[in-house]
Amino acid sequence: MKQYNTLKNEVESWRSFSHRLHDALELAQLDDESLRAELETEISAIETDLEKRSFTAMLSGKHDHDSAILAIHAGAGGTDSQDWAAMLERMYLRWAESRGYETEMLDITEGEEAGIKSVTIAVDGEYAFGYLRSEKGVHRLVRLSPFDAAHRRHTSFALVEVLPQVAMDEAEIDIDPGDIKVDVFRSSGAGGQNVQKNATAVRITHIPTGIVVTCQNERSQTQNREFAMRILRARLLELKQAEKEEERAVLRGEYTKAEWGSQIRSYVLHPYQMVKDHRTDYETGNTQAVLDGNLDDLMESFLRSAS
């Protein structure tokens, strides 16, 4: 039913656009000069709509239409990298809010002094994964460190993971109950606050791959386990797809191992202001707008180049 409703809405949207275009053509054929201003406004709106539809049509991957699971991990750089991970969390939450997506914090590990070590967020909305897959990789920040007494320039790294919210009945992924180890514990907030009396947090370890998934949202143990299993399915699906890509790349003679230092994007706040995507060479000097969640141009430049 979910798939049916999605397709139904898409077909109805295109039918509505077709009627709108037909009406505009009929208006133009009247050749009435008094209608020129109205017609020009309608044509401009149609062109804008068509541009959006043209871009959305590129999001045709199997899971592009799905909601997403976004994970951010602090990398090299100590306290600065943990602060950088928190900055990225804020950036993506603001981007999601601007698009009308719903977000839910699934798991978070606070940093010792500032920021976060890692965070996992569910992003619910149409094409959330399609857009966010452009963000997968290492993000680098260059700035004057607020945590350095000498106020020297520091380079920090954070890893962004993006997974589709794979349904519990995903046919491609079959998890043997004997292959997983489930631990339950009490979830806690920052600084050990909000500790629950009941053990509701869940940690699932997939023994064959060593993948560990934790979900400690303040809800029931059953709900946390279900969402942890969903994340595990998504990670196993990604692993399976990555193995296929590696096999194809080896056959083509193009395979190169992904390294931690191969950042996809740099955010430079000193000695100049610039955000540059190294995959597309797209860059902007408005770093504050990007850090406030204005990511559409960066995302679209990557998705267009990858289509």
C-alpha cells in the first residue's frame, strides 16, 4: 500500500502538471496582449516546476525515494573533531527542517569536553536518502581552534554515513538469529543525566561481520530493538552493495581502496572562507549559509555529476 500510494501521488502530480501546461498553451494561442503579463508569470512558474521535476527524476536509485539513517562520527582532531561533529549535526538538522523532514535522535555519545563522538539520526521524508547520499564520506574543517590556548589553526575530520531505512521485511537481507548478540542496558543523557531505571537501550552485534548497532532513544526496549535491527539491515545492505561495486571495479581495472583521508568536502573558515566539494569542484564563499543548512546547491551539483 505504501508503494501504491507513492506511485499514485507521483502519477497525479504529473497529470496535474500536464493539465497546467495544456492550459498555458491554450492561453498563449489566444494571442491576447492583455494576457501577456499573466502568461509570463505562469511560464516562469512552469519552468521552475519543470527544473525541480527534472532534478527529482535523477533520484531514481532503488532506495532514493526512502527515508534515511544519518550517522556522524568524530575523527582525527581530538576535541576539535568532536566539536566539528556537533556542528555537522546542527547543519543536517537545519537542512532537514528546511525541507520539512522529520528527524529523530536514535543514539548519541557525547564528547568529553565538547561536541559529540558520534550520533545517529533517523531522517523521515520523501527522497531523504536520495539527497543525503551525496553527503556520505569524510568532511574536513579548517579553522582557528577555540580549544587551543594559542588560538592556532587546526584541521578536524568527521565521517558521515548515510543509509536507507530498509524495511524490516527487506528480501535482500536475511539475518540468522544465531548470528546476532543482543545486549540491553540503561540509556543515559549527557553527563549521566536522565538515567532510566529500566534497561531499554539495545546493542546488537552481528557476529559474522563485527558490525555493532546501538539504539538508546528514550522508548521501550522492543522499539529500540526493532530500530536497531532496521539499522543493522541497512548496514548489511550497504556492505553487500559495496562488495558488488568493488568486484565490478576490479573487473574494470579501476579499483582503489577508500582511505580515511580522502575527504569529499572541505570547510575552510581561516585564513579565508570557502566550502569546496572535491568531487565536483563546486565551491562557495558563503560558509555560514552552508553551516546553517543551505546544502541544496552542493547536493545537486554532486547528484547531477553522478547521474
